[in-house]
Amino acid sequence: MYKQEKKDWQILVVDDKKTNLMLAEKILQQEFNVSKAQSGMEAIAFLEKNIVDLILLDLHMPDMNGFEVMAAIRNNEKILSDIPIIFLTADDDKAMEVKSFKEGAQDFIAKPFVPEIMVQRVRRVIQLDKLQKNLQNEVEKQTRKAEEKKRQFQRLSIQVMQSLAGAIDAKDKYTKGHSQRVAMYAMEIAKRYGYDDEKQQNIYFAGILHDIGKIGISDEIINKTGKLTDEEYEIIKTHPVIGGEILSNISEIPNIAIGARWHHERYDGKGYPDGLKGKDIPELARIIGVADAYDAMTSKRSYRDVLSQEIVRGEIEKGIGTQFDPEFAKIMLEMIDEDKNYDMHEK
Ligand SMILES: [Fe+2]
């Protein structure tokens, strides 16, 4: 198998002395395809048009020396930047040997050439280089594949959730886009609070599905235009529990059920379904609670239009420490104050 590959390997030998070029060619041509260049300029011109697997480069040449040629090759955009280079020089040149490794040469071959050593070194450097590049390619390929799969899965998750949110909102003719907006506001609060992208995304997911329990409430009650009876109100109040149960099956997204179950809790403990108080309410639900209340006030209802920004701001402020977690309510106020044209509402 190697024999086949070796025949295809292209070597460029660069040396100012014709006798050295001839000798190197004679030694190497049994196993490799050999091209020759008698100066750095000639080598560069050749490499701009041809791809080689390895360069044997004489260190001591007039005009450009080996180091200069190597630098010119590495900086030339028309030439692959990672062709392995082996330097050729007199065997007493220890300082040069050290320098050549420092500059990034793969190996060093001393003159006069010992045919066996030369062939072995060239073969070994090429094999190592191919192995390394194959490995690198394979790693890159697998990484790209895994990343694409991950992105695909994320896109799918987001699409499924958005569709679900659409289904929830479609049930209620007055809450079009509610889930999506609550998710966006909740994510913005989380971002301003300093949470990283992953956490923000989890909050977005929890936000987009916070009202999923409404699926279990009859359309008549949800869409009733008049005042709800006590009994109807009690039924509406079951949606967080239903939602929490539905989402408890999604174990891959941590805490997704939390927003659904506790987004109607109040900071003063007067909310539902569990009457949790203060920091006992999971943080995620405290964030969604603020976002949810904000969107409710800034959405149209059957009996009223979007409330004015001033009124909404006042209500959020009034709710600090009673309905809302003070910290997240303050972030919401900050968002309102930055929203000079009052763009942040149902359109
Ligand atoms: Fe709700």
C-alpha cells in the first residue's frame, strides 16, 4: 500500500550546486517524484504552480539563503503554508541545525548525503506529515459533523417549541404571540442579570412554554369576554399545574417545567398554585413572572387596548416586593426606561 502512495509523492530539492541536485535526485528518484530548483526564486516560482509533499532546502545559497526561502514560502499566499521542509547543510553546522528547528523545519540532513539516511528521513517526514494532516482532517470532519448535528437538533427543538407555543396562543384569541414575547423579555432580563448564553436559552425555552397548561383548559373559558365566575377562575388557575406536568417529561432541558408551574406565584406568597414566597419561588419562575405580567399589560384585550407605558411602568414599580422579585422587576423597569419609543408591546 505504501509503495503506491510513495510513487505519488512529490519532492522539490533546492540547492545552488548542480552536483548536489543531481545526487539528491539520483538517491530519491527510486522512491519519489523529484523536481529541482537551483535558487530560492526558482523554487518559489515552481511552488506557485505545483503542489509538493516535501521540500529539501539547502541552507547556504547565494541571493536567498534557506531561512529566507522558507520565510518567503510560508508568507506566499499562492503556496500551501504547511509543506514540510528538510534543510540540507554541512554536518558541522550545529548552530544552524538548532536555528532551523526553531524556525520550523521538520528535519535536517547533513552533507555529504548518505543515501539510506536521506531516503529514510524523507519518507519518515512525509509519512508523519500525512498522518498528522489526515488525523487533523478527520478530527475537523467529525467536529463539523457533530456541530452540525447539534445545530440541527437545536433548530428542531426551537421549532417544535415555537410550534407548541403557537398552538397555545392560538387557543386564546387575545394572546397572539404572548408566549414568544414573554420568552424574549425573560431572556433579556436573564441577559441583563448576567447569565450566559446557555442559561439565557433555557430561560427562553421555559418562557416560550410557560402557558402550555392552557391546552388543558376549555376554549370557552379561555375566550370568555365577560367576567369569569369563581368556578371558571379556579379552572383557569389549574393551568400552571397542568403545564408543569406536561413539561416534566422533558428531561433534556433542565428546569423547563419550573416556569410553567410557578409563573403565577407572587413574591408576597399570595400567588398560585403553591403560594410560594420570596426566594422559595424558583428564580426562573420569578423572571418569567415579571415578563408575563409586563406582556399582559402591553397586549390588547377584548375590553381594552395596550396600556400606556406610564401605567405599565407604575404597575411594575408598585409590584416590587409584592407581586415581583425586586431585582428582576428593577431590570424590567430599566428595560422600560430604555424603550423611549415604547416599541416593546404587542403590535
Ligand atoms: Fe399563565
